[in-house]
Amino acid sequence: MQTLKDLRAKIQALETERARLMVEVESLRKAAESRVTTLEGEVGQMREEAKSLRELLGNSSKEIVSSSDVQKTQVLPSSS
């Protein structure tokens, strides 16, 4: 009978540990989901910044080419 009591105690300890681990896993899952949401927002913001910079640089490049054409002091190669 001592062995049966030991097995029951071990089973109870394992069930308690399992419950604790399940709570910990759920907590980690929620933290990971929160981090994913944050990172997705940051990526979106970076994409918007990159788009704005491309537009700004595109307009700046056109302005440089236009002013060079007007002055006829320097010939810029085309960017094709």
C-alpha cells in the first residue's frame, strides 16, 4: 500500500506542475501575441517612412535633373 500512496502523491504533484506550466504557457503566448502586434505596427510605420523617403528622393532627383537641364552646365546620366 505504501507504493500506491507514493504513486498517488507523484500523480498529484505532476498534475499540479502541469497546471502551473499551462498557466505559464498561456502567459507566454499572450506576451508573444502582444509583441507580434507591436512589431507589425512598427513594420507598417517603417514601410510608410520608406515610401515617404522614396517619394521625397524621387522628387528631389527630378528637381536636380530639371535644374541641370535649365542651367546646361552638367549632363546627368539617365537612371533607366
